[in-house]
Amino acid sequence: MPINTLAARHARYRPDHTAVVFEGQRYTHREFNERINQLANALRGQGLHRGDKVAVVLDNSLELLEVYQAVAKTGMVVVPLSPLLRGEGLVTLVNDADSAAVITMERMVEHFDAVRDRIDVADDRFIVTDAQDIPGYRYYHTLTKAASSNEPPWVEVTDDDPYNIIYSSGTTGQPKGIVHTHYIRMSYCTGFAASYRIRPESVILHSGSLVFNGAFLTLMPAFYLGATYVLMPGFDARKMIDLMAAERVTHAMVVPSQIIAMLAEPDFDEDHLPDLEMICSVGAPLHLGHKEELARRLPDRFYELYGLTEGFITILDRDDFAAKPGSVGVPPPLYQMRIVDDDGKDLPAGEVGEIVGRGPVTMPGYYKRPDLTAEAIKDGWLYSGDLGYVDDDGFLYLVDRKKDLIISGGVNVYPRDIEEIVIQHPAVTDVAVFGVSDDRWGETPVAAVRLDPEVATTADDVKDWVNERVDARFQKLHEVVVLEEFPLSVAGKTLRRVIRDGYLEGR
């Protein structure tokens, strides 16, 4: 079923239940639905209709939550874009999506102004949320306050209608706009509510970027069940722990870099967070040492999700972690998974191959890119580009991205295998291993690390320690470089390629 009825449903049947908490502001379902209606009616007043694309370049905010709900009611399509985009990236993605309107914020205005003459959006459809007097921009709250808070005219929306386009890459080359339909997002609603044991009484906290698809893993169940959604403007470990305690948060979705930061806080444990029922790691593999420490502090609460925005997932359930700590779980009900070789033939348990899968959230394709769609989806199966294997019980173990594979002396070297050893060093708090060219071996591994300032060590000490413990010659580190911070995407993922490029530039 389409998701355009949910906000009105909760406003009617759960009107006084808290819907949204943001920066001290609290709105019930009735109050928040009225705000959504005002935006929906304001967008219609701008001449926008079912199927029109609305690009949003916003930080976490009430306005972004309102957009996500208003487009559902009106049959429009939201295009969430990263606030890190600049110049050609903005032009390419806004235009590629065939955007009919842009909703942004004051700090992005200078970046839009620099390229606005190349963006195919009418001048009166650039809307800014947090400033009233910027020439050439409509003010979001002027538009919404002038609009009715009544339900907008009914728009028939089908399961196959697109709800959003999310861009995974290609800011200057080949844009890859991942289309999610109303059916896919409803599958997020029901599937993740079940997988994460979310209920109408749950309190869900999110501190990562809302334009990252991982946010929808708990946002959609909150939409669906009418739970309470607590949104932070951005991640801060200390503030997040305090807010989790104050709001009695039950569910939180985080990325590995956020878990690492919270583990540095001594009160990140079940004594201080007794209401927490689920903390799920998503976006990148979490190293085993961090998993084990998290499970020690918050027993029977840790979940891990492996997935692609294009539409395949596995989940390591809290009840399976003790038996399968190195795994990323199994496909949920209604999903299927295979491990295949380079010819697409199935491999037995224990053999490494490409992970392919399908399920109710698999995308219909990349927007306007049948060529790229055909490369990703073959005979209905989504090819992930990730390498892994399953054990005899069918649990998936990630090995690495195909593109991150290091070939040293003709041998496949998986960075993740080395990272799992490096992270065990008592001074190392985070690590990223990558390959660099080598005259003798073709490629050789290098490790970038972040170090605990209270533990005395050097890069050479770490390298020697690791090289004494790796299993084979080709896993030995050529060099260890120390960084104060790792570059992160808007989704909070470590940008391994950026680290590698910086290393090569400095050689």
C-alpha cells in the first residue's frame, strides 16, 4: 500500500501522542500533521503536482521531516541531496533528477547562486527554510503559514509510483539515482518494524544525516506505527547519550564511527541507558573488537545491518550475535541471497564470491539509466559488488568490496582481514587499510590509523606489532600512517579512497 495515508491516520487515532522531538520542540501527531498539510498545500500552491521532483538540500531539521511526509501525501517525489555538494555536483544532480523545485537552507545559498543559471528550476521555485530576506528565494515558512492546515486534495498514489530518488555517487560522471517506490518504502515500514521489534510505544533516536538512506531504516517504521521520533541536528557522542537517557530512547541506528565515539564515553552502558532495546550498526562493517565491547556494555541489544541502497539486506539479530559475532546475519523473511563466482554460478558454503540478492526493497532501477540498471540487476538479482561467504548455517560474512581488493604477488588480500588485526592494538581506535602500487609485488597494504592519545606508541610500533600477527607475508603492512581524524561522508562512512588519495599525494 502507498504511504500517503499514514500521517493523517496517526493524527486521527493517536492525536496526542508525541510524534517528533527536535531541539527542544515537541509536536503531537495532530500538530505535526497540520504542519505537513500546510507544506503539502503550499507546494501545490506553487504549481507542483503528482510526480514532480522536489530536491532538498537540508541539514537535519523539522522541515526535512515535513518534506518527507508532504511528498507522500501529494504524490510528489523527494530527491534528498547531500549538503556537502558544491558547484558541478549540485548542477548535475538537481538537473539529472528533473527537479521542479529546490528546498534548501541559508548556508547553501551562496553555492546555489554560483551555479543557478545552469540549474533547470524556475526562479520562483527556489525555497529557503531559515531566512526570510534573500533575494530570489521564497521563504518556506511564509509559504506554509499562508497555506491551509486541512488535508490536501486526495491524490491517488499507486504502489509503483516513485517516492524518492537517492543518489549514491556520480556527482560529475555518471549519476546513479536510486528509485524507491511507495511499495518499497512500505516494505521498509513493515519489514524493519518487525526486524527491530519496534512498537507504537517505541522512542526512536536518529543523529545521522536524514539524506542518507540508512535513516529510513527507523524513520519509516516510525511513520508506520506512529512512534516517537527524536531527531538530533547532528551527531555528538556526549549529547546523544544524554538525550537517549532523557527521552528514554528504545531504538537507535548508528554508523561505526559514531559507535567508536560513544564507546569513549564511560556511561555508554546499560546502567545509564536502561530503556534502550536496540542499537544497530549500519553503513559499513563494524570491527569485531568494537562489536564485542558494545555487546559487553549493552548486552542483548546489538544488531548489525548489511545492505545496499539499491535494495538488498541482511540483519544480524541481537539473539544471534553471541553465536555469530563476526557475521552480518541472514536475509530477513521474503529476501533471498546467493554467493556467486565471476560467471554467476553459485558457490558452496565457505567459498568467497560476490553477494547477490533480491527482496521486496530491490529498486526498479537507476533513474533514466537502463544501462547501469542492467549492470546491477540481472535476471531479477541485485549484484552488490561486495565479496563474502556463508557458513554452514547460511550466515553471511563480509570479506570486502571488489574494488578495494588488494592483489599482492598474485594473491588476493582483503583489507578487512588486516583491519581486524590492527584494531586489536591497544592504541588504535580506528583503522582503514588500502593498497598502493609496489614495484615488486604489484600492490602492498598500507594502514591509516587513529590513535588513543593516552596510549604511548608510534606508527612504526603499530606496524611491527601488526606484522608479527598477520597470517601471511602478503598481509604485512608496508607502512602505517597516523591521522587525527578520518574523512567521513555525509552518511558517516569512512572514505577509504579519500584517505588513499591523500596518502599518495603526500608521497
